[in-house]
Amino acid sequence: MSCVSDAVRLREPRTQACGALGPHWSDHRRSRLWWGDRYGGEWPRQRFQADGISYRPSEMAKSEIYCEWLPLLNRHQVELLDHVRMRTQLCELERRTARGGRDSVDPAAGGHDDVANAVAGAVCLTKLGPSQHRQVCPE
């Protein structure tokens, strides 16, 4: 069974001083529960909560998400949109192994991975469930 990425929405970041996220964040799918990464600490959870949306941080670190996502892509279980920013960010990801043998996946110096991270995270959550991920990257 394939997982299809059917929409990517981008929005320039706002600061805390700008106020609430607004209803358009959840109107697209009428979702009251959003999953995301741990970037920004408690701020994202507080902003979503102000709009009545539950925000749950991912149980996986960003590198774990990418290591889980790649085998799904290689087995053709994921269909991605032809989205320029997403494709660029995915192609700029680099896998590095630290002295202790732990792998990390990050964009090249100065690069961004916000769209790539969101798409890979959504695919992993859809295909593997919130707490059923395998350990692909060795610790």
C-alpha cells in the first residue's frame, strides 16, 4: 500500500507577538490534533492550544524520521508531489556518522529542511503509527 503526499502548504513564520495562528491552520482538514517536531520548545504547543488545537510533538527525532522515511521511499511506498522546495530540501540532506557510530541526517550547512521534515514526518506517522516506528539508524 502506498502513502500519497497530496498537499504541501507553506507559511512564513510568525513571531509570538503576532498573535494566534488563526483558524485557517485547521480548516483544511478540520483537524483538531496536529503532530509536529520539537523545534521551538513549548511555543508551538501554546500557539496551537490558543486556537483549540492539540499539538503533539513527534516521538522521533528528526534524524530518526529521515532514517525511517528513506526505506519507505526506496520501496516505492511513498508518492510525493512535484514540489520544488521539498525536492530541493530532500536532495540537500546529508547523513553523517559521529565518532560513537550514531547517525544524524541534516541539511548541508546553511540549508533548510522544514518542508522535507514535515513531509517525511507525516509519511512516517501515517505508515508506522505514532509509537510503532522501527529503529533503522543504529544508536
